Amino acid sequence: MKTKITLKELAKLLNVSVSTVSKALNDSPEISPKTVERVKELAALHKYRPNPVAVNLKNSKSGTIGVVIPNISNNFFAQVLSGIEAKAQKEGLQVITYISNESLEREKQIVDMLTSGFVDGVLIAISEATHRARNYDHIFSILEYEIPVVLYDRTNFDIPVDKIGIDDEKSFEEATQLLISKGVKKIGLASGIHHLGVGKLRIKGYEKALLEGMERFVAASSRHQVLVDGIKDLLVNKKVEAMLCTDFGSAMLVYRMAYEFNIKIPQDLKMIGFLNKDVAQYLTPSISFIEQFPEELGKQAMEMLIKRMKGQLIPEKNSHKIINTELVHLESTGF
């Protein structure tokens, strides 16, 4: 017996993405009326219906949540998972954790498992490789099975699901403004995640805060040696007075190179980074950091998913929640 047509097959026939088909079927204003009409006509012609597994999922709950983490070596995600687990246990839910290792192919494999019918909802931080490829069809396939999805932390994607993250842009905009208010004129930025949405937003916040006439000093690369050379240029040749670091790796490079070139923190160089407080506070000198409240992020991500699963959020209207950050001053911003 011939199986019913899927979203992916409809997309192929129409020569558009799965996301376009999904949005068109849900009358998204992002899709032109002409495309919506084409999609609905073809869907009707082929008698398209949501995958039958979705019906089973509605009537049979497993009490299990699938959580996808992009990088377990990043302590931030470990703490997010801790918050997710705590809330899940309180609600009597089980959590199955998968690690994509920043791989698109691994993420696709994980999604295939998640759509086999044994999870009630999915929490996912999209991998670096997925972001680079801009290939989100597998995420839309979860929606085809009518499994609720919440994107956490990495939310800068055009995917019609609930999202929760921090205000990355505002965090570095305010940090830069603070340095300027203290009379710092040459402010540099280091980033090993400039290609990710969170990295782009942090850089945007820094650039937004620079006053007219202030020079932009940025060292950004996902290649280690290129980033090392860029940071060295800012510290030794450009002699910046402060450094903002978008991620743990770039913060550690700046810290190490300041030591190697006898640049004293905070006397010669002020420093603020996105890194874990358990590391930041025990360094000598300690590094001022942006507190992202990862456990709270995990807890609220789970709360959002539970509300969606229980039908407590408005259907067809996606939520986007922001967790406020806090700049914690330690020795590296002593004035």
C-alpha cells in the first residue's frame, strides 16, 4: 500500500524547503500568498496528513523528554542540563540526553531517534555545523510529528518553535558602555564563536556601544592560530586598554597572552568575558564575567516545554523568552 506523502516529499515536488512547506500550511505571514496557495493545492492533491505517529503521540504519553546538547565540554551546557533535570524530576518526567558534538549529521541521527515515538517533547541547542550549513529540515521534521520543541540558548533561527535564551547583544553593549564611562578608549574584542548567532549578537552589542570616532578592535576566528595572532596584535601592537571575550576559549587566550607579554590585569588591561564563575573567581587576578544563569535557563526552558505540552500556551503563537544577564565585577575590572 502506498504511504502518504510527507512534508519532505512535498517540499521536493515544489522545489522549496521543508520549512517553507510547514509555514505555508500554517498560513505564516512570512510566506507569499502565491506560495501558500501552491503548497496547499499540492497537499490537498496528495491528501497530505500529519504523520500517523503524531496521533499516537497525542494519545500515549511516555513521560520522557529528549534533550540535545551541542557540546558537553562546555560547562555552561552542563549547568543548563542540571536546571532541566531538576525541573523534570519535580514534574515526574524522565530526561534522555543526547550530545550532537556540534555535528549536523549526528544531530540528524538524534532527531531520527527522537521522532520514533518515545519522547513527549524536545529541548535542543542547535549545533555549530547545523548553523553553518543553515540546514534545519530535520528540526522541522520533529514538528511534522507534532512533538513540541523548545530551542534554548542558541535561538537566532527562523524556526517556528518556542525559544528561550539570554540577551547576548545587550550584555556586551552594556559592558562596553561601562568601560567607556570609565574613560577607556581602546576597547578590543576576542571571539572564537563569531560565526554563531550568539557570537554575532555579542559582537553587535560591542559595536553598537562604540561612540562615533572610536576604533573597532576585533580578533575573531574559529581557527586557533589565527585567533592567537589576532589577539596578540590587539594586545601588543594596538595596545588596547580593555578586552571583551565572547566565549571561554577566547577569554583564556587573552588571559594567557597578557601573562606572556607582561601585560598586567587590571592595571594595563581591563577584561570581561563570557565564562563560568567557578573558573573566573579562582583565577589570579580573577576575571569579571557575564553571569548567564544557566541553571535558571534550563529550568525555564523545561517549564516552557511543559506548558506547550499541556496546551497552556497559545496554539500557533510561539513564545520567545529572554533571561536577563548580570555583569559580575571581579579583579579584572578594578579601576
